Amino acid sequence: MIEFHLNSKSGVAPYLQLIRQVRQALRMGLLRAGDQLPTVKDIAGSLAINPNTVLKAYRLLEYEGLVAAKPGVGTFVTKTVSDVTVAAHQRLSGELSAWIGRAQQAGLDLEDIEGLFQRAVQSAAREEAV
């Protein structure tokens, strides 16, 4: 089962962070069709957020066709990515872990590494938009 976390310093709304985490879990093969998401009550309690925030995230995921709510039962994943994508993510994840190890050996701490990664992602997003 997925464990959600929030980064209050990210500037991203909590419901969007939850949505991103579900999408990432689907891409990485951590969630598959038929898997049940944690209850709204459990997430709201563990993250100390308003249940309506979780409901908003779940509703938007449902609108995207990624999950479906079954009243009285829970919210379930209805769509996942292909096994080919999951295999590619696993390979790339291994390469990224090795790169992080090399960055740490070069004296970078995790905040430095995260900053480099974010800058690279933003640069790629700008190039894609052109």
C-alpha cells in the first residue's frame, strides 16, 4: 500500500502532492489495477490535513480514470501503466541511485542533490515547452 507524505516547503498544494504520489506509484509499478488506496480518514489522520483535501485528490484521480470509489468499500486503482514502462523505470531508478551515490561521494548532501535534480527537471520542462 502507498504511504503518502507532504512537503510543506514545496509550494505545491497538498491535494496536488497526493495526486502526484499516486501517479508516481503507478509509473513505478508500486500500485496496480485493483489495489486499494488508503482511506480518506487514514490519510487525513496520518498527515494531519483536512479530509476534504484528500477527497479532492481522490475525486480528481477518479475524474482522470485512474481510480474508482466504491461506496462503503474504498477507493481502488482502475488503470496502471504497461509492464514495459515499469521495467524502464526500474532500470532508470537503478542508474539514478548510482548517480546519487556518486554525488554523495563528491561531497554533495541530499539538499544539494535535490536542487540539482529540480533544476534539471525545470530545464527539461522549459525545453519541452519550446
